[in-house]
Amino acid sequence: MNAPKPKTLPPSDTEGLLRHYFNLDTSLEPLYKQWSNADSNFKKRAPQFEGVRILNQDAWETLICFICSSNNNITRISQMVHKLCKHYGPFIAYMGDEPFHDFPTPQDLTGDDVEVRLRDLGFGYRAKYIAETARVVANEKPETWLESLRNPEQPGFNTTLVPKNQHANYKEAQEQLLALKGVGPKVADCVCLMGLGWGEAVPVDTHVWQIAQRDYKFGKSKAKTLNKATYDAVGDHFRNLWGPYAGWAHSVLFTADLREFAAQAAQAEDEPTVISLEAYGSTGHIRTKTKKTITTTDSDTVVKEETPILEPKDEQGVKELKQMRRSKRLRIS
């Protein structure tokens, strides 16, 4: 069996690609100054998190990757993206004995068996969304459709240029993305922000909703899910506060919030949270401890389990403690 031929690459423009991908032509210093002048909370947190940039990613790849991200974690998302490239993407080259593939095009992901095969590969319900989105983009949309949703002030890298009068504005781009299967407001805004150059897009998830409530006194609801009206109101609030690069400012605070939480979680891991339980019975005083194991997902913090750490060395003490628990005669100290 002959090895696949490497994909023909365009002339190298590595520096241009890197500058585009990392958005290096956007100066952060005046933006941080503007956001700090407008927002005392940002001013307090920003100095610890300088240099946070939004990547300028391929729009199609961004769309499919964020469909994969629905109710998912980073490890599984990465595995799914790798599987898409391996099973459907054009071959690029070998590195040693390992083949590398590009991200599949919409046409690569069309076909009667795509959904079934993706389910077999572990994509779950997302398989249907990916297959349907690929079909719509490949067969029902103009070739330059995604480019027409792009911010005309932020052109893509080596992509087909679309006349400015044919470009959608941010809200129009968001609404067109929402018409796709598996694309909700957050996914649409992630694609707008990171794949289409709309700096004003503010993806709102549980963390951002908590930031809005805690630091900006936004609303009184403690609900963990947002309806469309509340979602839009949170985004509009931050757009009015931070301006046309609101999505960038939001990402700084999002990073600060995750870093702060990560530091707390690391400290908790070094010094596990222990709740002492003391029981008093006919035989005297018995002490045990319960260690809470805390886990995190991309949207929530969950106390996963409680593992008893029994200090009584004799079995009689353990039995008595269990009896005390069952009778609920415990005092938490």
C-alpha cells in the first residue's frame, strides 16, 4: 500500500501566519487602559493578567470545535478534534512514523455514513450536529458564506475576500450561526469572537454569569442556566461597559477567575478539606473525619464524593460510630 502524498503547501509566510493567529497586530496596552478607566473591577484584576489575547482561528474549524465542546471537557474535546483530523482530514505529512492530517473541510464531513461513524468514534449526540452542519455549509451555503460573517476589519488569513457591502454585522453573524444544529448563543459567540474577528462578542457561560452577578451586581437570579433574553442582556451590559473589544476584556476576567479558582483548588489539594465529626455514646468520645474530594468541569464545581477517614482503631468504635450516624446523633464540629 502506497503512503499518501503530502499536501501541497503554499509559499511559506510563517511570520504572517503567526501574527494573524495570535492577533499580534492588536495593541493590548491602550485596550487595558481603556477597560481599566471604564471599570474599577477590571482595573483591580488586570495587572495580574497582562497579555491575554484572543486567538484568530479558522472559522470553520472554530465552529466544529465548539460544537464538540457542548457539555464536554478539554481532554475529550481534544480527542474528538484529533479523531476528526485522523479519520476525515487531508493528509499533510509524516513526522517520523506518525501521519499528520489537516482539519476536514465541510465537504469531507458530508456523506450518508458520517453521523453513524462519528457516533462509533465516541461523539455521541454531537455526531448529528456535526454531520448536519457540514451538510448545510457544503451544500446549501455559498462558498464564501463563513467569510461573509466575518468582521470586515479583521480579514482571514489567505482566505477569499468578500466585499464589505456583503458582510454581515455582528448580530447578523450571530443569528445566522444560531440557525445551525447544535449552535446555541454561547457557541455562536465563541465562533464570532475567535473565528470571525468580532471583538464585541461576549460568550456567557456559568463562570461569566457568576462574574456578572458577583462583581457587577447583575440580576438577582441564582439560576445556573440562562434564557436568551438574560444572555443578551449580560452581553449588552459588558459591551456598553468595555466597548468594541468587550470579548477580549471578558476573557481577561474569565482567565483571572479561573486562575483564582485553580489556585484555591491547588491549595485545597495540598491541604484537603476535612470536616470533623464527633459522636458521643455510652462508651465515650469517638472522632472520625470526612475528606471532601472536589472536582471541576468547564462550567461548575462539584463535590464529587466524601471519603471517610476513620481514626478509631478498634472495630467496636467503628461499629458504634456507624450506629450513631444512622440514628443521626452527630454533632458537626
